[in-house]
Amino acid sequence: MEKKDTIFLDTNIFLSPKRLRELADLINENEFAINDVVAYEFIDVLSEKAGEVEEEDRREGYRRKIKEFPSLLENVDVKLKSLGLDYEDLREVTELMDKKHVEVGDALIYIHLKKLGIKKIMTDDKDWKRLTNEEEVI
């Protein structure tokens, strides 16, 4: 059996119905992964949106998406990878933030992917063009 490529899924993929449909087309040939940063960002973004809207039905919609997130990951068989940072990783993160002018979440993800040997990321975040080769960004 041929080993499948692992594609890391950035937070913004889960916020875009169009990108989720594209993800469905990649399921048979690839494995997928996220880490603690993506889980935190997804829940944080939707919690923030829920707090900003006045309509109760929209607020409930955001809350429902948060509650359904673990099942979505499970249904697509997304692997959950814990960061497991050490002091050297943190040094690299701060250097990367300074050199490449990226946010802490992107720097953490980049360093984590490097440690895991994952070479592809599915994202709409333009900062990744400064972090990696374009052919590695889906």
C-alpha cells in the first residue's frame, strides 16, 4: 500500500465552504493533520464572531459549528498533532516572527511542520508565501 502525503490544514480552510469542498476532492489520495494552534484559532474565531452578532440564530449557528468541529475532524480522519515544544523550538519561533514578519500562530505551525516532516499546507493565508515554497501551499 502506497504511503499517502500528509497535508496540514490551516484554520482558514475550516472557515471556507469552498475550500472544504476542495478538501473533499483530496481525501482519497492524502492524509490530513492539524495541531493545537489550528484548533484554538478555529474555536477562538467562531467564539468571537458569536459574541459580535446580535441575532440569536446566527450566534447559535457559530456555537453549533464549534460543537461540530471535533466530529468534522473525525469524519475526515484529520490527525491531531500536539505541538510538544521545547526551548529551541520557541527560539526558532521568535526568530521566524522577526525575520519573516509573521504572526506567532503561523510561526508555531511552521516550526511544528518542520519537526514532523510535513511539507504541504492547505491555506489561504498569504504569509505562507514568505515561509515556504509555493508548490508546498495548496
